[in-house]
Amino acid sequence: MSSSPILVVKNLTTTFITGRGRLPAVGGVSFELNADETLGIVGESGSGKTVLSRTIMGLQPRSNVELGGSVQLLGHEIVHASEDELRTIWGTEVSMVFQDPMTSLNPVMTIGKQISESLRVRLGMSKADAKVRAIDLLKLVGIPSAEERYDAYPTQLSGGMRQRVVIAIALSCSPQLLLADEPTTGLDVTIQAQILNLIEELKSKEKMAVILVTHDLGVVATRTDRIIVMYAGRIVEMGRTRDVFFNHRMPYTRALLESTPKVSNPSHTRLITIPGRPPDLYNLDGGCAFAPRCAYATDQCRQEAPSLQEANSDGHLFACWNPLPVGTSPLNQQNSNEPNGASNEQ
Ligand SMILES: Nc1ncnc2c1ncn2[C@@H]1O[C@H](COP(=O)(O)OP(=O)(O)OP(=O)(O)O)[C@@H](O)[C@H]1O
Ligand code: SF4
Ligand SMILES: [Mg+2]
């Protein structure tokens, strides 16, 4: 298995120019992803996860957006790439799965046709070969009676089955990177677990790298090698999954962890919610964006944003002037071997 980076993101910025002014949705993000890795990107709603994902994939519309920095994806520079260049990698080298399968599927075309069309257009397969491969893909993603379901319309399938079809389309051209943005939000918990397990299984079968984007730390607890925690469009903590769960130093990471449901909690346990509201990105003031909500904030925090600094030599980084002491994660007190007893799935 190769461990060279297939994605190198350097000081990436995405700024929307809107009627209200400039909105820095992604504010200087740098990281690398190896060919055999699963990376989780977590953060509250509005923290910039989707904008970052779409910018990495070159999917950000070009009008009223300013991009800066660099994204090297499988040897292609994505920032400022032309649509023609991007088309050569979309769906063949990289694929994305979005939250709502209905927005990715055409409701008036059978699912079989949607997969085989994708194979014919992208790989130039014959009609007959594309059908055979499409049925194989439906089987691969666990759709029962794949031959009969080939002729079904998306509306005839459940939400979970539709998301499996979207994953089949995403995998149709054997991408080297699959980016799944909230792929299970809106599905019930058992189906969520099935879809996440499916992505995990396909990752090792198809030998791809995976980026899993979610607001739910439980989803990434047992399924990722590394995690990026985002706040106000920036990385505030990043490291191996175990380090983020057990040795995090940034108070926002702790707050996210405390607001994640745990299977081990008695059913009436009250979740701790993060006090205050996410920042107004139009009015960031140069200090730590988390300061208004942080119990550890000092004058220094309000005046100057902390840069990422090393917590260890394994790539664990955090941005905080007053980091939490090592080993104080609430998980260390839970006698748990698994990060967070994970997710709200059974
Ligand atoms: N096209 C756009 N024009 C202007 N602002 C935008 C645009 N797209 C996103 N934003 C803003 O960028 C910020 C980051 O949004 P983003 O969708 O990336 O958040 P997110 O972390 O994916 O949240 P969620 O968990 O709700 O999906 C938000 O303030 C959002 O309002
Ligand atoms: S820099 Fe200050 S305000 Fe920001 S998370 Fe650390 S302690 Fe809190
Ligand atoms: Mg999003």
C-alpha cells in the first residue's frame, strides 16, 4: 500500500463576495492526504466543511468567489484549473457523494441507466458492457436483486438504497479519492451505520482514499485514520484519530466531543451543548474566533488568532493560546478502549 500524498492543500482560501461584503468561508487551510488514508473533517454547521470539500474538488462556482493558495490533487493543480481540466478528473480520479441522494440522481431516469450512462460517457464502454458493469456495481454496494433493480426509478427506492446507488455511481470509474460530505445525514441510524460500513468496506476493496465530512464526531471515531477539526473556516486541531479523541488540546475539540451522543450514556443523559453561536464570518476581528464561547479565553485570545502548533511528532497540531493539559480528555476517565464508544449507531 502506498502512503505518498495524493492530495496536498496549501494555505487554501475561499472567499465569497456577497452583497453584505467578503465572507472568508475557508481561511488558510493546509493538510495532506495519503493514498491509503481515511480522513475525517468535522465541525459545527457553517464551519466551512462543504466549502472546503467543494474547493478541493474544483466544484466551487467561479463567479463571486476568490480562491487563494494551492490544491494539488493527483498531480493536478485544482485552484484556477479550467473546466476542461477538471472534467478529466471528476468521476474518474475523484468522486463525491453528497448528503441528499435525490439531488444527485435524476428522478426520471432508471438507476441502471444512470450508472451505465456514466460508464459510457466517462469510460467509453459499449451499451452491453456498461449494463453488465452497472449490475456488478449495484451488487457491490449491496443492492438486493440487482438485475431487477436496474430498471427501478430512484423514487421506487428507500433513502438508504438511493444513497447506495449514488455511491455506485461515484465508484463506477474506480476513483482514487472518494469524498463523502455528510453521506448519512437524514437517514435513520441503522441505515447510517450500513452506509458508513459500506464506504469503509469499499475503501479497502477498491483501494481508494476517503474523506468523510460530518458534524458528528461519533461518525468518524472508529472509521478514520486522522481527523481535521474546523472552526470558522480554519483548522483548529488535526491529528491521528486517537490523538484528537484522547489527547486534544483545543477547547473547541473538547466542546464538540462533549456534545456528541454516546451509546454508553443512559438514555436520559443531557448532552452538553456548546454555549453561544458560531461566529459571524463577515465580522471576524483578528482574535481567536472561538473566544466569545470559550471558558479559557484571555485578552491575548481576543486580540490575536493562535497559529497551529505541534503537539507531537505524529502530525498532531492545535491552535490555542491556553491549551488543555495533556491527558484530560473526558474519554480517559471512561475506561474506554474505543474513541467515544462512538456514534449513535448500534
Ligand atoms: N455560495 C455561497 N455564498 C456565500 N456564502 C456561502 C456560500 N456557500 C457557503 N457559504 C457560507 O460559507 C460558510 C461555510 O459553509 P459550509 O456550507 O461550508 O458549512 P458546513 O460546515 O458544511 O456546514 P453544515 O454542517 O451545515 O453543512 C457559511 O457561513 C455559509 O453560509
Ligand atoms: S485561543 Fe483562547 S479563546 Fe481560543 S480556544 Fe484557546 S483558550 Fe479559547
Ligand atoms: Mg456542509
